[in-house]
Amino acid sequence: MPKVPKWMANAMESLFSGSYHPVQVTAVEDLASGLRKVCFEGDFSKSKKEFVAGNAIEFRINDTEFRHYTPSHFNQEAGVCEVWFYLHDKGPGSKWVIGLKPGQQLKLLGPGGKIKYDAKASCHVAFGDETSLGLFECLSAEARKQGHSFVGIAELDNANRPWAKVPDGNVVSTPKNDQEKGSYAIVELNKWLQNQAPERETIVFYLTGNAKSIVALKKSLLDQGFKSAQIQTEPYWSEGKPGL
Ligand SMILES: Cc1cc2nc3c(=O)[nH]c(=O)nc-3n(C[C@H](O)[C@H](O)[C@H](O)COP(=O)(O)OP(=O)(O)OC[C@H]3O[C@@H](n4cnc5c(N)ncnc54)[C@H](O)[C@@H]3O)c2cc1C
């Protein structure tokens, strides 16, 4: 639901008021030039859904548009949510983030989405790009809490490769391949599967970021005999498409 008429966006806020949580921006910090962490505080006690690591949230960024983001940290009881935003400067969401200042009042929608930390698995492998680094931080923290292992593979623009060190966890970076999406990440993942992976049944994969890269990685995993139940997917963006 990236874009709806203003009257509909207003009506949704009234109809689904239980899912819209008033929050205040409490801090803004640049983790790198182009990667911004924003902290929000509010009352999430009335939320109908319990946050599970990997879940996403949504913001109404103007009268007619909504954008999804993923908390890097979410504490429902304490009313704290943090998000790592990639400032690609290609759309209104990115520009909206640049304008966020401490003290600003907003409404946060969610949590929800398709990615959910699977506590039955003991090894958690995440794939994504600049937009997924907050997800990596969240999954990695949850894995530590549960005594599980975590590996992140991030395909990053060359200038952003150092960002792989920003999440507190085991993250490796690969370059992007615009001709064959996801191909360098597939090589890295296969190397890890051959050399370091535990029993295959214990692994769960979370594939996020660019839609075409996700398709390529999922195909590669299925071709290698992994079950689709072990592979969670959620495209975060697709070339030429505003707000997924
Ligand atoms: C469930 C979910 C969770 C997400 N979590 C996060 C998060 O935690 N942090 C985060 O930064 N983003 C996250 N995203 C991605 C974010 O919503 C998109 O990048 C979104 O496009 C930003 O909106 P925009 O208005 O800036 O650009 P849009 O108006 O949506 O897009 C404008 C143009 O920019 C292109 N574009 C969008 N993203 C990228 C990109 N990464 N690289 C290059 N071009 C791009 C689009 O294809 C389009 O052509 C998430 C998306 C989803 C669906």
C-alpha cells in the first residue's frame, strides 16, 4: 500500500487506530555517511501484535504515501524502536528520513510483515543489502539471546562495503552484480555452506533487499535441496518501483 488517496489514508488511520502508535523521535545518529539510525519512543502496549525479530513497521511519510522499514531494535514494553535508514535519496521516503529531527511527533504502524525469527532453527542466515543492515542487527541480537548462530551476507555498493562492520554480528559483504543479480552473494553463501555450515536441517534463511537478487538466491538454495519452509523472503525494493 505505498500510495493511496489522502482521504483513504485519513480513513485508515481512524479505522485501524489500534495499529497506529504515536511516537516521538528521540535521537538521530549517522552510523555512516548515508546510513542513519533514528530512535523512536511511544506507547506500544495497545499493539494487537507482538513484535518478533525480523518484523517490519510502516510510516505515513506524507498525505498519500507509506513506506516500510525494519526495526534494528524493538522493545514493546519499554516503548522503544530504532530503525537504520539507507539514505539513497531516490524517493520521498529517503527525503522524509533526512528531515527527521528529535522532538518530532509521528505515527508508527505495525509491527507486521513476512520475516519472523524462527526460534526452532539454531542457525540463522540473512541475505540483503544496505536496506537490510538494521534487520541483520535485530536478527543477530536475537540469535545471541537464544544461543543460536547468525551469519549475514550483504551485497553492497562498493563505496558502502565498510558498512558490513556496522551491525554487531557476523556479516560479510559482497559487491553488487547488476548484470546477474545476487550472483556474488550466491558464491559467498555456497562457500560458507561447503566449509562452515552446520547440519542443513538446522538452518533458516531470511532473504531480503533487492527483489531480483532474492529470486536468484532462493532458486540456488532450492536447487541445492533446501526446503521452501527453511527460506523466508521479503523484497525490500525493486528497480523503478516506488515503496514495496
Ligand atoms: C518490509 C520492508 C522493510 C524495509 N526495511 C528497511 C529498513 O529497515 N531500512 C531501509 O533503509 N529500507 C528499508 N526498506 C526499503 C525501503 O522501504 C525502500 O528503500 C523504499 O523504496 C524507500 O522509499 P523511498 O520513497 O525513498 O523510495 P521509493 O519512492 O520507494 O523509490 C524510488 C526509487 O528508488 C529505488 N530504490 C528504492 N530502494 C533502493 C535501494 N535500496 N537502492 C537503490 N534504489 C532504490 C526504487 O526502485 C525507485 O526506482 C524496507 C522495505 C520493506 C518492503
